Amino acid sequence: MRSILTSWLILVVLSVSLINEVLCQISGSIINQDRQPIPLALVSIDNSYSALSDEHGRFVFDKGPIDGAYTVNASFIGHKDASVDIEIINGEVAPSRIELVLEEEGFLMDKVEIIGDRYEVTNNEAQVTTISKLPVEQRHQIQSIALLNQQMLSEQQIRSLDEAVNLAPGFNLEETRGGTMVNIQVRGYRSSMMYNGLRLEPNSRGGQGLFNFNLLDNVEFISGSTGIGLGNASAGGTVNVNSKQAKYNNSFNAFVSYGSWDTKSVNIDKNVILHQDKLAFRINGAYVDGRRARVHTDYRNVGVAPSLLFTPSKKTRIRLDYV
């Protein structure tokens, strides 16, 4: 009986001792060098306990650590860190008043230069005069226009209109008519199809035609009823396909590829200046041959698209394209 009573007394003493150790309170304040409070400063005790200072710069740890020596750290954005050593003995904190002063710290940024030219036309921001009728860059157009230029068509390996429509926001593929005739839908309407700005009439089966993408320079998508300004167009939107046209530079490109389903593609593009700033000629030739998953649907496409550019004066430009 005496041993049991002794054990209970020991447990009571230990419990009181642990409560005194755990329930010790640590408080203080965070100020700057002008003795102004710093709210929302991060305060931690040996990276184990953490708290934020209030709007008056005060912080409180209601349940501090057990007896021992500790370090109280404080930090805030734009200020140097500060710390103070404390000691807890029998639940009492020394020093009883903790005040941490954070000094402001300046940061020297590296040199930053921002250069803009509102009149500069970059390589990936060409004018889209064919579909918009406005001779300004794409970013200045009042219509919603998505332009898939030659670089994008080449990098994405786009070889058909049903692949190109996946890169045009708001445009959806309605049907392909066996992979040869493509119908595109936008805003609930069937979109109009144009070639070099000229309206294409759909064939009797409802498709919009088959294009050899090796002969194309870019594909333009215009959303909304503004496409009506181009003529008898759809109220939903318009798709304009532009062929490669003659320019005043000398260039030659050849492209050969081989892909799945025994698909072979050859493209030759030659542009030559016949007279400086007066006459230029461009010839494009393409050959595509391949198979499909369905039997009796093999295809072969041979295309030639010459283009002639004549500029008799600064205000007159004549272009002849055979597509």
C-alpha cells in the first residue's frame, strides 16, 4: 500500500513539473531601427516553433519549449535577420522582455533595359492584308485572327487542313468526308473557305476542297461576323489559305520527307528576281504519295504553282498566281 502511494506521489510531482515546463509563455516585439512595429514578421525558436507578429509587432508563444537554452530568430522581407539567446529555467524565461530590431536592407538590382519599337515588324508577325483588308500587323488588327505561318506549318509538320484547324482557337473540324473533303465549324456555323482571298464554292458533297500544303505559305483564320466584309462569307468565321507567292529575293528550298503509311513527299521552291524591284518569278512544285488505313484509299498528288510579281510603279503592284 505504501509503495502504491509513493508511486502516485511521484507521478503527480512529475506531471506538475511537465506542465510547468510545457506551459511557459514566450513573448516579445519586433521593431525597426525607427522603433516602429513590424507586422507579419516571422519569429521562430530554433526553427522548431514559429509565429507571426501582429499589427503592433508583438508575438506570443503560449506553449514554449521545456527548460534549456534557445535562440529566437526574426525575419522580414527587406530587412536583415535578427536573433537573441534566451534561457528557460523552471518555466521562467530570461530575459523576460524580448525585443528584436530589424534593420532595413537594400537590394541592388542588375541593369534592366526595356526597348520597344511600335513600328517594327518581326519575322513571326507578318501583315495579313489578304483576309483583313487592312495593311497592318496582326497585333493591330481589329478582328480576331489566328495566323499559321510557314514556320509554324513546317515545325508542326502540318500536311492537311484538318491538322491545321487544331491550332486555331474556336475552330472545330466538323467532318472530313473520308479524309479528302474538309468541313470546318466555328461559332455554330460552317466556316467559309477562301484561297488567296477568293471565295471557294463547296463541291456537291459538301466538302471544302483538298489542298497540297507543300504549296501553301500560310493559313489564316478569322472569327466572327467581320468575315462578311470579305464578301459572301459565313457569319461564324472564315478560313483563308494562301499559296506561296513571288517576292523580291533570290531563294531556293527543297524538302523531302518519308513517314508512316508509306507517305512520301517532295517539294521544290525557287524564287528569282528578273528585274530589281520590278519583276520577280516563283515556281513551286510538290509531289505527295501515300496510303491510308482503309483499302482502295491510296492517294497521289502532284502540284505546280507558279507566281509572277510585277511592280510598274510604287503605287501599283500586279500579281499573277496559278493555283
